[in-house]
Amino acid sequence: MAGKRKQILFSALEPGLGLKKALEHTQTEIIDIIKLSRLRGRGGAGFPTGLKWDLAYSAKAPKKFIVCNADEGEPGTFKDRILLNEHAKKIFEGMAIAGYAVGSQEGIIYLRAEYRYLRPVLVQAIDELRKAHLLGKKILGSDFQFDIDIHLGAGAYVCGEETALIESLEGKRGEARNKPPYPTESGYMGYPTVVNNVETFCYVPYILIEGAAWFQKFGTFESTGSKLFSISGDVKKPGVYELEMGTTVRQVLNLVEASDTKAVQVGGASGICVAEKDFDKPLAFESLPPGGSIIVFNRSRDMLNVLKNFMEFFVEESCGQCTPCREGTFRLLEGVKLMEQGQCSIHYLRVLRELAETMKISSKCGLGQMAPNPFLSIIDNFKGEILARDRVTDSIPL
Amino acid sequence: MKLESQTQNIARAVKRVCDEYHSRREKLLQILEELNELYGYLSEYVMKEVAKNLDMQVSEIYGVATFYSFLNTKPKGKNIIRLCQTVSCELAGKQRIANALENELGIRFGETTPDGMFSLEYTNCIGMCNQGPAMLINDDVYYNLDPEKAVDIVEKYH
Amino acid sequence: MPNMLAVCINGKECEVEFGTTILEAARKMNIHIPTLCYHDDLCLSGICRICLVEVDGEKTLQAACSAPITRPLHIRTHTEKVRKARRNILELMLSNHYGECYTCFRNQNCELQKLAKEYGVDSLRFGHVELPRHTKDTSSRSIIRDMDKCILCRRCVRTCHDFQGVGALEAAFRGIDTEIQTFLDHPLGDAVCINCGQCINRCPTGALRERDRSDEVWNAIDDPQKIVVMQTAPAPRASIGEEFGLPPGTSITRKLNTALKMVGFDYVFDTNFAADLTIMEEGTELLTRLKDFIVDKKPVSLPMITSCSPGWVKYCEHYYPDYLPHLSTCKSPQQMFGSLIKTYFAQKIKVDPKNIMVVSLMPCVAKKYESDRPEMSASGFKDVDYALTSRELAQMIKETGIRVTDLEDSDFDSPLGLGSGAGLIFGATGGVMEAAIRTVYEIITGEEVPFENLNVIPVRGMDGIKEAEISFQKTKEDWKFLEGKTLRVAIAHGTANAKKIMDKVASGEAQWHFIEIMACPGGCLGGGGQPIPTNENIRKARAKAIYDEDSHLNIRKSHSNPQIQMLYNEFLDHPNSKKAHKLLHTTYTRRGKI
Ligand SMILES: Cc1cc2nc3c(=O)[nH]c(=O)nc-3n(C[C@H](O)[C@H](O)[C@H](O)COP(=O)(O)O)c2cc1C
Ligand code: SF4
Ligand code: SF4
Ligand code: SF4
Ligand code: SF4
Ligand code: FES
Ligand code: FES
């Protein structure tokens, strides 16, 4: 069976229609619609979007901000790039609706530096929306005003974490903040701020047009709607697919014509590595949190090599402020290199496992909390392969 | 005399960029990016001038500049080649591209060609994973690379 | 009525205000939670993660120092998860820490070492650094940085930026490459550092320390040719006891005199004497400026600002160079003392000043830089040869095996050993102001200050910025121009507060005549050379000791110090005389902000 390919985002949308519908509602009505749709954030954590907006709406402040997280840096993820490049107006319309719902007039899109070449596309989209009175003052003739600023990142994966992103927006080092307070209470420049993923915003106009009940029909109870998957690795047809939430790994593999698959990394470097025994699990927040990326490995791949690549990524991208992540990612990588040389004792492997568990519960932000995911899942799923390595007796180049 | 006017020019340019952003503290990153683009890197003098304009501690500017991988505090080549080293590109054969680039430019990753034309660096995933191996040269993105193609592309920047 | 919430920690119940951190709640209940990046004086950071606790309903452990309580909570502070996590975190820190405790100046007073003991770390599972990876930065006259021992808690960064408003130190790079650096990793000696040493006081490890001069001092003591003169400042006397296990706020001035003689100093004098002298010089300078301004309508620099804190002086040179004329030209008491020893005192005891070594006991590491300034040699020699901190002197005393706390009291030597209570309170924020007011008021009106027991209460206390007004009635003949006038004064401690004051001066928003600024929080008693740890309670205890001592003295006004009167009669003629100017006053240097 080919996966269930019901499309939302990749179906046509009349520009401005969602916003027009929104302006017919009160702020709380919109929030209720989003809540009812059970839309959950597509940036990774799956936080209920309606609730997030409600928190920001309820916060009392002279100013509020809507921030679009376009820092897409998770290895293997490129769905936001497609949206930015081809569907920018949907994103901005979603942001404007969010602005109207929570009472904000200012939107910021944080675009990763690696996507700087997309900036002209976004500038043009914003210009056109302004001309069409879908952004700017007196939107669609109403009293609502909302405009969007583009803010470029400068090369730091951790700035995708929402509080690090806000620090970066404020011109600082992209280091995650203590939470609470959450951004909806005190975010950009201390004002209540809604941070949502690019994809999350895109669903919003559709939901306003078609209704929450329609949206709910897609996906599973806990994970409604569809989801974009960036699929790469050992497959015949890599690319971005819009699939219903709840699609299983195996369905995806069939769809993209993967063969001889050994493992699938779901959710990028901070996601988990799934072995064949779990290919029938659904991609949904309640089972395999989908993130945005699926990387497929066939049987010719050395999983330890894959793990090393992930750990190198985290060592480079950790912001370095908190001990477990800064030092822990480094020690895990060191351990992987030991294993590569066939020199890691079972005892030390257990020590590293305990360290990985510690990092998950003790790091300050999601990066350090999730960095051990590939380590644990690859070690656990492929222990046999990993421990079967020949011992290299030369000194270890760490 | 010549040197003096050069520093004055830089000071003026920094002031112009800062003014563009109303010398607001929260615009620091944007200011640094523009100056990085303008001069290829953020020199000691540039950082000091920014600090003056924004009424900040220069150490803080340095702290920000060193945090982000797209900002340089040391001189770089005119063109910066950033080859993706992350997993999907690795699977797609990034190593062959890396070798080809090193051989062609005669430098290793992390180095700059003696003529100052190219710096060769690794970067993490640039969102081209379905079409790897991929690289950025300055702001331009290239994908589906093979060694020959990569070298030909680089050639165009000479 | 604030919003109260029920919390339960380890089974003990307690009510706390909404927003209280878990750490605060635990402390209230006498439950110990370890901390490293947290410091009472600094803003929260939440980065070392040693303070983790388990909170019911949370998937991850919470950092107690920075987790506010916003709902009723069940908290457990030593579950298996917590213990394992803390142990792992500690081992991670240690695995990246190069240092041998027995060669470390923080041995037995190191928060990292203490935690390693507390958690019974008996192996280093993640390895251990075998060789140093950083060269020590010894470029500064005052401060030495040994980044091999840094655990990246960033207390120094927050101290320097937020607390002192300087920003010499900053976290640079990211991830495993993160380091605490100056701008472009320049040597600290070339950076905009005011040498206040506050970062040392807040560093949990041996990564920061003062430039140790005790070897040189021992050499001088051991040299029979040399007469070694010690002067002790008031703040260390109220704190050095802490190094010997006494509770904060135990002043041991007179026992210390005995100890210093036993250590081998030939003379022990009281810096308070020079403080009194400072009041005479500075008070006169203030009155002269006021007179020039009011009577002669000359353009003078008012407000006048005190200059006894070398950290503040350097701050002003860097950040407010246009306001250097506002600084009093008076040297600090330490330096006045030095030049008198090598002139007046040398003549008195008929010794060639080149054979006299002046050592000072100071609460301050900036005093080291100050004593090394080239302009500080009016006597023809280096006015003060070595400035020791409270910590260095305590170390020297420990080395001798002398048990200070068991010693008999003894007095200072004559003739530079008598200080008034006014000189004494120089050690606390507001003290210079109070001393100046006691003297100036009496010069102008012929009467004592109109405060009970001479205690000028409005200038005391730990508020960051204090203001007061004194008006003059029934002025004496020479000072009629001040009749009915009001002297407006302000006091700041900590250079972040100094900045606030200076910005008000610069904007013309405030019209003060006289400002006291101390670089260190609490004044000298919170100096960067004082015993570690420090926090507001410790500083308050030290202040109390100083004010208590003052209230018990007979002579409490600088101008009533008979030895000061004698000095002017025998040697200096009168305050601000030509000779006084040569020996006791100085000049400043414009330095860049960057
Ligand atoms: C290390 C790290 C990187 C992240 N990167 C991104 C990202 O690139 N894009 C994104 O939308 N969310 C990212 N997130 C999640 C954000 O913190 C945040 O949850 C999200 O932007 C909220 O939007 P949503 O509710 O629409 O998902 C990242 C989180 C972590 C911990
Ligand atoms: S977990 Fe890692 S990225 Fe997050 S704050 Fe800690 S060091 Fe920084
Ligand atoms: S800093 Fe602490 S743990 Fe490190 S060597 Fe010094 S005393 Fe030992
Ligand atoms: S001595 Fe003072 S100014 Fe210098 S680095 Fe330390 S805190 Fe900053
Ligand atoms: S030098 Fe000391 S205070 Fe500063 S970060 Fe390192 S350990 Fe912490
Ligand atoms: S892995 Fe290379 S572009 Fe994503
Ligand atoms: S003391 Fe709480 S995180 Fe450092």
C-alpha cells in the first residue's frame, strides 16, 4: 500500500481567504477554533498551538510578538525550505491570523543564514501581501494592522530552540534561557511572544477556511492533520512528502521506494533511530514523534559511523553554557571513537549510557536533552554490530 | 596618512550600518552580518567601532561574533565554500567532494588559498539533504554534486 | 497578602510566596542543595546544573537555583536520579579540569573540591586532563587568570558585566570550545579591567586569583638591611579573622598587630592615620573648590569625587575621562602613607629611604596596580612597595604557625599609628563621606555634626546609591559664604552604581557637590582581596564590626587626631600646602573605553 497521501498544505489556497475568515471572528473564537482542531506545533515538541496562543492572548502587555521559526537546522530536514520558497504567503497569512488572535501587530521571521538566498523570495511575498492589504495597516479594510520583519540568523543550530532564538533576535549569543518564564509570558524584548514553526503557521489559514472539524479528520486523535516529511538517505525518491499523521514507517519506506532498509532515523539528529522491528509504528506524537525528517539507512551502512556523524554535529552545535550538554556530548563522541577502534569496554559503555540518561534529564534545553537520543537508540538497536568491531591497537586519535 | 583615511572610512561605514538600524542593541546580529559581508570578517577595529556606536562593551560583541559560525573574527577568503558534512550528504558521498575540493584548491578544510580567493569549510546540514552532496558558496547553494561538477562550480568563482 | 503556595521538600511542608525559587524555599527549610553557578550577589544563570532536584510531574530534573515555584510542588532533593545526575555532572567538570589541589590557592576553600568530597567522587570515569592546556595570564598587575581551572560557571562574567558594569570578561566561542576570554583574548593587563578583583571573590575555583607578592615580602623581611614597615587598612582587620575560622564581623586589629610583629615586620602602622590625612587634604580641597565656585565664580569641577578607590579611579579613567578633573587630586590613604614613610618617617628614624620597604595590608587587589603606577613615587622612591591582600597576609601568617586568635593585643607603633574613628570607617561604603562631613562641618560651623553620637546615618547602609544633604548655619567668619547653603552629597559602591551616578552628573540631572565612590560592593570591606566567600550578609557583618569599633573610640574626627596635627606642624605646614601637594596628591590618565 502506498502511504496515505491526503494533502492539506500542498493543496491550493486562495490568498487572504483565511485571514478574511479570521477577521469575521473574535480573538477568542479563533483561539477556540485552533484548539478544537487540536493542531500541534510542527517544530518538534508538538505543543498544542491553540493553548500557546491562548497563553499569549491572556498575557497582559502593551506589545506582543509573533515569531516564525525558520531556523530549520535539524539534520535531514528541508520541508520548511520548500514552504519558504514556494508557499511563503501561507506562512505570512498564518502569522497575521496569529497576530490578530493574540493581539500582536508585529511579526518576525527568523531565517537561518544558510537560507539567505531565500530572502528575496520572502521580501517579494511580503511586498505583494502589503499591496493586497493582507499585511500592513488596515488589513482588508479593518482596523487590524500587522507587519513582518525578516531577521537573519548567523549559523547556529541551537537558535532553533525558541528561547535561544529570542536571545539571538535580541542580538545576543544564542543561548537558551531558563524556563519559566516561557516566551508566551516574556519573550522578545520581554514581551509575550508566540514562536511557531513555519509549517505550523501554514495550516492556520486552511483551518480557518475549512473548519476545525475538517482538520481533525486527518491523522490520529492525538496528532491531527497532515505532516510534511523531509525524506533523504538510501531511498529512490527522496523529497518532501505531505502525509497524514499516523502513517507508519513502513508505509513511508514503500512510498519512497526504499529497499534493503536497515534503520530509519526519525526526527533528525535529535530524533531516534528505528530498527526494523519498529517499522510498523505510526509517525505521530504519541508514538514516534515525527519531527520533520526521515533518514533511511540500508544494510550497507555502518551505524556507528552514522552515530559518530550525529555526535559530531551536537558537539559543534551545543551552545556550551550548561555542563551536561557541553561536556557530555564531547564525552559521548569520544566514546563512539573508542568503539570505532574496538576499544570500548562493556563497563565503560554502561557508564556512557548512564551519562546519556543524565544528559536527557539534566540539560538546560532541548538540544542537550535530545542529543543522547541517537546515541541510546543506535547503541541499543545495533549493539551486536557495534561491539563486533575489531580492536585497533594503535593509539587512539581522539 | 593613507592608513588614517582608511580607518576613517571604516569608521564611517560602521556608523552608516549602525545608523541604518538606529544603533539599537537588539540589531547587533544584523549589523555584524552586514559588516561581515562588507569586509569578509569582523576586524578588531570594526568591533570596536560597533561597540562605540551601540554603547556596548566590545567584549560582548566579540562574544556574539564568536558564537555564530557565519561570523568571522579572522580574515577569510573572498569566497567561502561550505560543504555540508552532515549525515545525508555523508551518505550521498560528501567525502569524494571534499577530496576533490582539497586537491583542486591545494588547501585543507579550515584553510584559505594563498591568493585569498577561497576558504574551505565544513558546515552542518543546509537543508538540501534530498539532493546531496550539497554546498554553499557564499550565499549560493549547489546540490547533487559530484567531484567534477563541484570543481567546475568553484572554477566559476575565480 | 502575597500569593502563597504549599511546597513539600523531602516530605517537609512549607508555604512560600509565588515565584520563590526552589533553592530559596529549600534554604528556608534548612535543606541543603549544592550550587556552583549560582551566587547570592548575581543574576540567575542556571548553567552548571549541579543544583538539580526532582519535581513531581516534570519529566526532567529542575535546576533549583532558577526554577520559580508557580504551583504547589512536591520536590525531592536526593533521589537516585538526582544523585546520579549530580555525580555525572561533577565528573564531567572534573574530567575537563586541570589542576592539582595541593598547588592551588583555593585548596580547602574551593567549591568544586568541596563538592567532589561531598559527593564522594573517588574515580574519574570520564578521564582527567594530564597536562595544562592554557598558559596562565599573568599580564595584569593585580589579577592572574588560570583558565585550566575554569569550570565555565560564568560568575566572573556576570560580576564584571552586571555587578561592576565593566565587561572585561565574556564567554567566547561555543560548545566544547567555549572559553572565558577578554576581547580577542588580549592579555588582561591590556584589557579594560579596573582591577577590582570582584571576579576573584566570586569565582568558585582557583581560576582567578591575585598576583601574589608574599615571596617578595618574605625576602624583604629576611633581608637584614631592610626596615620593613607594615600599614594595615581597616577593612582587612574586620575580615581577616574569617581566614582563621572566626565568624564574619570579628575585628582582630590589635591581635593582628602582635602577629605582624611576630611575622617580622619592624613597624606596624595604621592606614587610618593616612585616612585622616586624606580627610584633611580632601576636605580642604572641597572647601577650596566651593569657595572658588561661590565666591570667586571660577569655573571649577564640581561635584568633586573621591579618589581613594583605585578600582573606581581606573573606571573613571576608562569610562569617564572627561570627568577626571572632578576627581579629588588626593592620593589614596595607602599611597599618602607610603610617601610619608619614605620622607617624614625616614627622616625621623634617620634611615635612608632606599632601605625602607613599605608593605600594606589591603582589602583590595586594585591597590597592587595603584602602588605600581609610575606617578606614585613622589618621595623619589616607590611609595608603597607591596600591597598585600587579606588573603595573602593570612597565608603568610599561617605559614609561620602563629595562631592569631590566641595572641595578646598590642598597639600600633608611633608616630603614624594613631587613626581616628573617621579614618576607620573608610572601610565601609559611606565612610569617607561621613568622615569628611564630621570634619568639614566642624571647620565651617565650629560645631560637631548635628547627628547623634556623630553617626551620620543617612550615608550608611548597603543601598547601592545613597544621597544626603547637610545645611550650614551659624558659619564661622571665613565661611560666611556658605551660610544657609546646603551641601548635597551622594554615595555609590560597585561601579555599576557609579555608572548610574556619573550618568546623572553628565546629564545634569543631579546637582551634587561631593560624591563618594567605591568600586567594590559595600566599600572596601567587600574588596576583591578579602576572604572568600562574600555575600551581602558577610559584608553587613563586617560593616557592623567597623562601625562598632568607631563608636568605641575616643578620637572620632580626623582633625582631632593629635598625630595629624603634629604632622602638619612638623612637616607639611597646612593642608594643601605646596609640600602636601607634592607628596600627597596625584594626577590621572585618560584611557580608552575599549
Ligand atoms: C535544539 C533545538 C532546535 C530546534 N530547532 C527548531 C527549528 O529549526 N525550527 C522549529 O520550528 N523549531 C525548532 N525547535 C523547536 C522550538 O524550540 C519550538 O518548540 C518551536 O519553534 C515551536 O513551534 P511549534 O509549536 O510550531 O512547533 C528546536 C528545538 C530545539 C531544542
Ligand atoms: S543543553 Fe546544550 S544547547 Fe541547551 S543550553 Fe545546555 S549547552 Fe546549550
Ligand atoms: S580549583 Fe579547586 S578543584 Fe581545582 S585544583 Fe584548585 S582546589 Fe583543586
Ligand atoms: S577585576 Fe574587576 S574589572 Fe577586572 S575582570 Fe575582574 S571584575 Fe572585571
Ligand atoms: S573563571 Fe571562575 S568564575 Fe569565571 S567562569 Fe571560570 S570558574 Fe567561573
Ligand atoms: S545533510 Fe547535507 S544538506 Fe542536509
Ligand atoms: S547552581 Fe543552579 S544551575 Fe548552577
